[in-house]
Amino acid sequence: MASSIFLLLLLFFFFLCSPITSFKTEKKTFIFRVDSGLKPSVFSTHYHWYSSEFTEGPRILHLYDTVFHGFSASVTPDDAENLRNHPAVLAVFEDRRRELHTTRSPQFLGLRNQKGLWSNSDYGSDVIIGVLDTGIWPERRSFSDLNLGPVPKRWRGVCQTGVRFDARNCNRKIVGARFFAKGQQAAMFSGINKTVEFLSPRDADGHGSHTASTAAGRQAFRANMAGYASGVAKGVAPKARIAAYKVCWKDSGCLDSDILAAFDAAVSDGVDIISISIGGGDGIPSPYYLDPIAIGSYGAASMGVFVSSSAGNDGPNGMSVTNLAPWITTVGAGTIDRDFPADVVLGDGHRLRGVSLYSGVPLNGQMFPVVYPGKKGMLAASLCMENSLDAKLVRGKIVICDRGSNPRVAKGLVVKKAGGVGMILANAVSNGEGLVGDAHLIPASNVGSSAGDRIKAYASTHPNPIATIDFKGTVIGVKPAPVVASFSGRGPNGLNPEILKPDLIAPGVNILAAWTDAVGPTGIVSDRRKTEFNILSGTSMACPHVSGATALLKSAHPDWSPAAIRSAMMTTASLVDNSNRSLIDESTGKHSTPYDFGSGHLNLGRAIDPGLVYDITNVDYITFLCSIGYEMKSIQVITRTPVRCPRRKPSPANLNYPSITALFPTSNRGLLSKTLYRTVTNVGQSEAVYRAKVESPRGVTVTVKPSMLVFTSTIKKRSYAVTVTVDTKSLVLGETGAAFGSVTWFDGGRHVVRSSVVVTQIDPL
């Protein structure tokens, strides 16, 4: 009897403990950075070494050997921790999920047919752009290879086959395609939903086709999205070649292990440019040695591959910019001079500006009752969440829905389901006045925060509130443009404020480009519409504009480094809109600052001939990593090879960046001074003289020595010093906590080489 009780107790204890034991032994995906030089000679390959000494072969997901040495594997946290102590392991980090940073724009950037950068570069025909995204829909006209020459001989990539994708889907335009799913498939609670996805490079989401065609789409006549933005669509570099690397999956996002594998493959395949409209994660920037995008980008840049990335969509909040590494070109978003007005007209005669891409039966001026379901304690109703609306309250009415939480278009479907006839989508204060066009399934318009407040006040105080929505189609020649998009990620740099991020802005609002046949223009399941092109907004759309621009510049100047190309775009960027006024911030309507736009708005009419460039070598980047206090082991995680830091710690502000930031500690008071150094390379006429022009912020004195730079056929490089002196008693930092000025070199002709100067006070860590 006693033995039976003991057995029952033992079994009870076992079942009680088994869930905890299962949790502790649950496998996760980890990325292991390995010192490849320590491989014992007994192992013929690194895979043999990794699978024999570190983990079982079947657990290995990706083998990295180009931009990164190591592997990813599905192991328990305990196993990962044990491997962390292996002498050959430099770093271990858990796989993280990333997010996508969700035409008339080439002309808006200063590109013209038959002359300038397009003709000088043959539209980028000899350049290969690797697009890390959701794949590609190869049948679109944007990806035709008609009249394109042979694929560049240096190309070493493949056309990976899979579900609804075979070798015939690649051509002289889409020169290669791969998909990376091992990280997703190993994910315990997500994986890939094969009912909505293709286990192949085929794009089930649309985002990848859109970004690829924005960068390098071929000319497509009679392009439009449900009648909006009609005209000829083409990418920034229409003849550039595309290599599609599918790393993001519908409904399950993008995992670091797959992204890093795609970087590895793209560089090995022979791409010239990597375009990656991905970032974010947990909202907190990771050190570069724990960030696979930063690591992969460094490996690419160190081998001469330009990396363009999106700045994120968490603006207008400060310090919201992502992809912060100085070897990445980080792109924010601005508007173009095209709009899709959908004004809200109230019964009291007021007309309030809105936008929409609704293409169904219009309201034709008919007035309907308008209602705001949001009341105290009714947050879900104010956001028009699923099943939150009272049909008795909203039936037959136009419903005001607050922006946030659930997808914008989905709110309209909630209204429709409850019997509403239309929707007014009102921005929250955090969205400000930034407006985004959506292909709504019911009559709907997006209005700014102030207009939303005005409409809500009318609906709550008027005895018989009524309204209608006036859809005006496509309007060209809008002023002012560009305007910094409200959602665009803002500085300062959350890791190293000495490096100004974003680097610049490019068109990212209401951009027309190719789309998938797998989903409708809104991307939601119930949208059964099909469209060849779609209109999207986000820094995801801005990034490929710079990728395409780089293809043109690289084709015109094949000897320029990635840093030189970035410098050409930054120092020639525009600071004024098409009204010849300073760039404004869409969220506030006030003047924007370099924390919003970096160096300014991409201007390809000038970038082809910048005069001077700020070049950066691999050694410079290593010196920078030493300057920010990274240990040599951490630096090797990024650089792949062992490094040695200078005995005297350098200053991160002296990285030869095209912008200049001077930081002063808040604890020090009185007159403070700091000197920073830069070197410029002459890429213009061999005989040239440049003189400096300085714009000093209020309470700051900026001096440049020497104030004149003389270049000859034998002297291509010149260095100068910038001394920033502040009087803390009179320093005016403004709302952003910084003051802004500039240093500009000009030769008296067409060359004007401008660098933003940022002065701020910050508490030392």
C-alpha cells in the first residue's frame, strides 16, 4: 500500500514538473558568430566542424561564410548558453523578428529622358540590385527583359525554384531569385502559413514587388491603381537588374537568421547594391555586434556593396530612426507633388482636407448623418475595432474612426459590417497632419488630427450633424513638396548621436509601383480585387528610390565606393521644396530640421557631379567601432577578422561622415570648444579651388581651417578642421534639443558641397 502511494506521488510530481521541464528544453533559433580561423585541420569544412563540435548537423539552419562566419541553429537556451563559453564562439544572439517598413517620383527627383544621369548611366543597365523583401511577382510588366542586354558576366547567383516559381520566371531583368525560410520553419509558434504563402521566391504579400519595381521597374504605359495616378510607371533605374531575396513572409514577418543568410548569399552572388526596407523589432536599438542587419551590411559594404535601408515608420517621435550603422545609408520619407484629395464637407459648410484611394461608387454630394462612437470608456469603439460598433448607432451614417491599433482599411470594413455608409479616419495627435491614401472598400477619407477634432466637435454639438466626402481623383503639381512625412523615423541616433541619422529623405508617400496577384491592394483577406500596380506609403518606399539612384550613380562612376556614392547624394541634397521654401514637417506644419531629413531630399540632378566626396574606408569604420568603446572581440563579430584598436581612443565624431555633429556634456557650463576633422576627395575637375561658407547656429561659433582648399592633378585629397565653440549661457537648442547649421564648400561654379552641422548637449553614459 505504501509503495503504491509512493508511486502515485512520484507520478503526480512528474506530471506537475513536466511542463516546466518542457519549457526549459524548448528549442529556439540562435545565431552563432564563430572565429573561423580556429577551425581544426581535422575538419575538411566549416559545416563539418560546426556539426561535429557545436551541435548536431540537422539542427543547423544556415551556414554563413561571406559577410559573416558562423551558423544559425535550433537549440535549447541551455545549449546556447553552453556554446557561448566555447573558445571559438565570439557571440551568440537569439533570432529576432523584424518588420517591413511599409510613378511620378523619378521625375520629381530631377531625372529627365535623353539627358543627365539616366542617359549617362544607360539607366543602370550594368548594375545588379539585390532586394531583400517578400519576393517578387515576375509576370508584371515592370519586370520585362525586353531589349535588355545579356546578364552581367560577373553574376554568380541562381534562380531557386519552388511553389509556382521555376527557372523560366528569371530572365535578363530578374537575374536571380532565392527564398530563405529555415528560420521561419524552425520558429516554434509561427512558421510559414502555406495557405496564404508560396514556399518559393514568389511574392504573396506585394511589398517585395513594389520595392523592386520602385528601384528598377521597366517602363510600363497606362499604369494606374483603380484609375488613380494614371500614366507611365518606371523605376529610378529602369534597366538595372534585380535579384530577389525573399526573407519576409506574409503573416509571420522576417527573422534575423534568414536575413543574415540572404546578405551572405547576395554578396556571394555578385550584387552591387542591397536594398532592405526592413527594421525594427523590439523598438530598442541593439549594439551593432548584436544586430544581424548591421553585421550583414558591414560585410557587404566592406566588399564594395552599397546598402540602402529604410529609416522606420515610427515618426514623428524623436529618436525613432532605425538602421543606425554608419556604413548603411538610412533613408527617410518625403511627399511628392501628387495627391489624391478626398475632402470632408460638413453640413455647416466647412470643407476639411483629406485623402483617399477609394474607387467605388462615390457619394456624389449626398449628405449623411455623421457620428463619433468614441465616448468615455469606449476606446474600442472610437478605434472601430472588430465587433465594437453598435449597429443602431451607426447604421446609415458616416462614422468617425480614430487611427491606431487595427489596420486603417479594416476599420472601414467594421463600419460597413455594422451598417455604416462611410468612414472618416481621424489621425491621432501622434500622427499629426500626415495623410496616407488607402484603397478603402467603402467611401472613406483620412484627415489630420486638427481636422479630426473639428469634425468630432461638430458631430457632438450640432443637433443634426451631416457630412459627405468629395473624391477628387489625382491632382498633380501639389505645393509644397517635398514635405517630410509624418511617419518617417526621426533622429537623433539612439546608439551614437555623433552620426546623424537619417542620412537623407526620398519619395515615400503614395508611390505607385508593381503589385502581386496573390492579394488585393489593401492586403486584407476579404479584398478580392486584383491590380497590376498599387499605391503605398512608408520609408519602405523611400529606400528603393535611393537604391535605384545608387544604380545610376554606380553605373556612371564605377570606381566610386559605397561611402562616396552616399556622400554625393547627401552633400547635394535639396533643402527647399517646389515653392523654394525650407522643407516643412508634415506632422506639425513647421520647419523641419536635420533630425527629420538628415542632409535633405535626394536630388539626382546634382548628385551625378558633386565636386567633392567624403570617402570612408574599412579601417575608418574599425576605428569608429574602437572609438565607441567596443571590445576587440565584439568588433570581430562585425568585421570577421581580428582587429587592433589604437592605444589612444579616437573620437567617433571624427568618422569622415558627410554630416558633422558636436556633442557637449550638459554638466559643463560656460564657454566650451571642440574640434572635429574631415577629409574630402576631389571627383570633379582636376584643377579646382573651394572656399568654405559657414552657417553657425545661434549661440555657437563654427570656424573652418583652412578656409580654402586647392586641388591639382596630383593632389586629390584635402583635410580640414571644424572648431565648434558654444557659450552654454546663450546656446539655443530648441524643441529638438539641438541647434543646426552647416559647412559648405563651393568652387564658384556648379559645385556646392554642403554638410549639416548639429550641436547638442548630452549627458555622458
